[in-house]
Amino acid sequence: MSTEFARNIVVFAAHPDDTEIFVAGTLKLLADRGWNITVCTMTAGGMGGIGSSEEKTIRLRKREAQKAAALLGADYRCLDGRDGYLFDTEALRIKTIDLIREKKAGVVITHLPMDYHSDHRTTASIVDAAAMLATLPNVPSRFEPLDVTPLFYHSATLGLTDPLGNAIAAPHFYVDITSVEDTKMEMLACHQSQIELMRIMHKMDDFFGEMKKQDIAWGRKAGVQYAEAYWQHLGGGYQKQPLLQTELAQYLITK
Ligand SMILES: [Zn+2]
């Protein structure tokens, strides 16, 4: 059986801006190496509007996410779940499988199953179930099954804690994103609608600055200026080749 993994990566995040906060630096490094990148959000973040209706916010945030993805030359997709009310449904699993197959994903990244945000945890659950079904012919998908289950990775949570505030297990590896931090910040800056939201929801006066501090905090743990943190899903049923680690060897830090 083939265990060649296509250099196609699909990131599944719950909301527009999650990709930019957690994985954009690594995506930029992969884009520069010729990887084909798809950024998918389960919702369009319709609750993230202040003084703007859900519908209007959805339209605006899709445009913001598209603009950010374009900076990588990435395709942006939204699976149109409802922000704040994301459930692990059969319909969303099938849409997720469809996208994994359409893009012939060799690698899939999503949130950690013990993330702080309920929508992030639900996204992790949907993507785990969907990735596992990517090769199976009986799945009611519009697309051909893949030859091999994609490699599965998780991105960090804010603060590297679980919902109770406990430190989570150390990342399997960090990626040194110092050389691409500027691009990451440029991508994050596409999400202008979130500045006011963050001020009200998280009492965060400087959203972009606070996110940069997060990269610095991960960087400090890794011993570089800016970093992102990852875990590879090594549970039963998944292939375990360290493809991202090999591809990004010159930026890789393991502790
Ligand atoms: Zn989110």
C-alpha cells in the first residue's frame, strides 16, 4: 500500500483568525517550500461582530479570512457551521471528509481536543472522525477516497493550558517562525473586525500585540524569538511518519 503523503495541507480551525493566531508562521514556511495550502474554518465567526448583525459579520469575516489566506497563496473555505453553536454533526463530518479528499490532503492540522474554547474542541472532534474516514469507500462523499489516512497534527491553545488552566503536555515540537513573523502579523492584521470584539470579550486592548506576545512566549520555551507549537496525533489508526518535522527540520526545536 502507498504511504506517500502529498504535500497538500488542510488546516481546520473553528473561526476566522484562529489559523493566523496558531499556525500561520508554519504555513508560510511550507508555502515557501511549494506546499499546497488550504485554510478552512468550520464557522465564519458570526458572533464576532460588535454593532454588526450576524449575517453582516459572516460576510465581513469571510472576506477577512480570504484576504489573509491570499497572502500565502492559500485557498480559503468555510464549512458554514454556526459560531458559538458548533456541533459535531454527520453533515459537518461529511463536508470535512469532502474537503480532505478534494484537496488530497497529506497533512491535516486542527485544534487540540482539550482546547479552552468549546468550538475548538468540537472542531478537533469533527476533524479526527473525518480524517479517519478519508480512505473508506462507503463514506457518502462526493470525492474519491484517499489512498492513505492523512497525517494528523494539533496546534497550540492560548496559554498552553487546558480548560482548567492546567499546563498541557509539552508540545512534540516547536517551529521557529522568526523569519516569517512579519507575514504572520500581516495575515492577522486582516482581521480588523476582531479588535473591538477582543476588547469587549477578552478585555484585550491590543489584540494583535497580545497575539505577538504569545509567539514570543512559545519562542521563549523553544529558545528562539518567535515560535509555534505542535503535537502529532500518534493514536491508533493514524500513520506516524514525522513529515512536517522532516520538511521543517531547519526550523524544528524539540524539547
Ligand atoms: Zn477560535
